[in-house]
Amino acid sequence: MISNLSLEQNLITALLNKPEDYSQISSFFSEKDFDPDGGRNHSEIFTIIRQAFEKKEEINGVIVGQRLESLGITLDADISIANYVVGLSHRKCKDGDALRVARELKKLARRRKFCEMADELKEKMLSISPSASYTEILQTADEVYSKDVNAFEVEGNDPVDLYDQMEYVVEDRGNNPIEDFGMMGPFKTVNKIYGSLVRPGNIDVVCARAKAGKSSFGLYFCTHLAA
């Protein structure tokens, strides 16, 4: 069984105690990433938390538990869903737990998905015509694999701010300049802050507006590297 009940409980606990942390995982994690056979209705609990967050409503164990009961969602004969959620909300959690745990659960969800894909691929291969060509066999396998794997390439479809940490990086490099690292370029300020942009094993791309000197910059390094 590719699942972890404790991790699922930890995520619910983290979100009940720090609902604002949902924003950190909203781009890549959903109720579908809980084990559907877990038997603790964690996907339903998560859905209530997500909906309340999106509506900017108050979120706590009591409110979430009551909403689940009003929807007729039950746990088992020994404990009510409301008491279960309240119990999870009373657990301790640390800062950053939501993001850390969500990433671990996402990996488990992906492993489950690949197992499903493997089962589907097995069925396809067992049912494919004996007269199928080599190309048809490969195409059939590729259709199964490619159908869902593209969704695993990124953590979400929302735009990502590539410059979110840029101010910190620039300030840190300015306060802690790197000197004499690699082959120095023709620009003293760049050398002072970053050291050389040309380093062993790197692939370097120089981007700038037209006529800004990109070719001269590249020619400088090519000349010196050849020497």
C-alpha cells in the first residue's frame, strides 16, 4: 500500500492550525492526492478547508467538523467525523509542516498513479493484437505513459514569479562578493559581485537588448578560452 496515514493527518493538522499555509500548496496539491482507500475521509476534510480558505471564511476544527457532519459525512461507529477533526486540530505542528508534508504526500500520490498506469499498460499489452507492428506496440505504450505524466512535470499550472527571491539574491551577493572565481570577464562590477560567469560545467546564456554588446562579450570569452 503506497500511503501514509500519519502524513495525511499531519497535513490536516497543519492546515487547521495555520490555514493561511494553504496558499503555499494550492498550486500543486489537491484532495485527489490523498489515498482514496485510506478510510479517514481526509480528502473530504481537505475539501472543506480549501473551500473555506478560498471564500476567506474562518477555519478551525470545530467549524470544519460541523460542516462535514451537515453534509452527512461519517467516519465509523466509534468516533464522529467532527470529533476526529477536532482531535487533529489539537495536535502540535511546526512552521512549514503544510508545505513539507504536502510534498511528501504528492510523491506518494504520483507513485500510486504510476502503479495505475502500469496496470493499464499491462492490460493494453495483453490485449494488443499479435499482428501489431513494433511501432504500434510502442505507440500504445506511449499513449498510456504520456496521458498523465505531463502533469508530473510541474507543480501546478499557475504562473510562477521567477524574480520572487531576486532582491534577496542580489543583496546577498552585493554584501558577500565573489572574487577570482573562474575566468574573469571584461566587466569589473559583474566580476566583483558574481565572480566569473564562465565556470566549468556551466552552460551560460547572455541576454540583453539589441546592440548591448552580447557578441563582444561572447567573443571576449571565446578568445581567452581558446588562448
